[in-house]
Amino acid sequence: MTNKYRYNDYYEMTQVFDDLYQKSKNNFSFRNLMDTISSENNIRLAFYKDVHKLIHAIKPETIEKYSNLIEDKKALNKLNKLRTQCNLEPINLVTT
């Protein structure tokens, strides 16, 4: 379960999920959840296994294969922080 929570934090979804859980415990009637479900960070969370491969990638072809998952500088910075914690070199990508 530890990895699941780490990925939630990586995509800043922990607070969102905690809030939804608390509301559900209080029998809250949810409406308009499509914004949350279709949010960019929630969609990215669905691809966490591929992002995890990119965190640990060493081969240039593997980095190239999964680099399309990193679309902005903020995500690249988070990725490189995790790579540094794994004693790997940061990845240099052109991001917006």
C-alpha cells in the first residue's frame, strides 16, 4: 500500500481522496464528480506504473518511450526529485 500513497502524493490527489472519503462516511450525496474523475492528475495517476518505470529507467530507449508522460516542468521536477532519491541522474526533457 505504501507505493499507492506515494503515487497519490506525487499527483497531489491524497487530499482530494481524503475529502471524498470523509464525505462518504457522512453519507454525502455526490454530484458533479466528473471534474475530479477526469482531472489531469487523476488520469496521470492511472498511468503510475509507467511513470514508475520512468523514475527507475536507465536505458535511453526506455526514457524516450515513457517521456511523453511528463508534460510540464512541475511534473519533470517531481520526477527528477524521485530519480535523485534513487541515486539516478535527472532526465532533461523539453517541457512547457
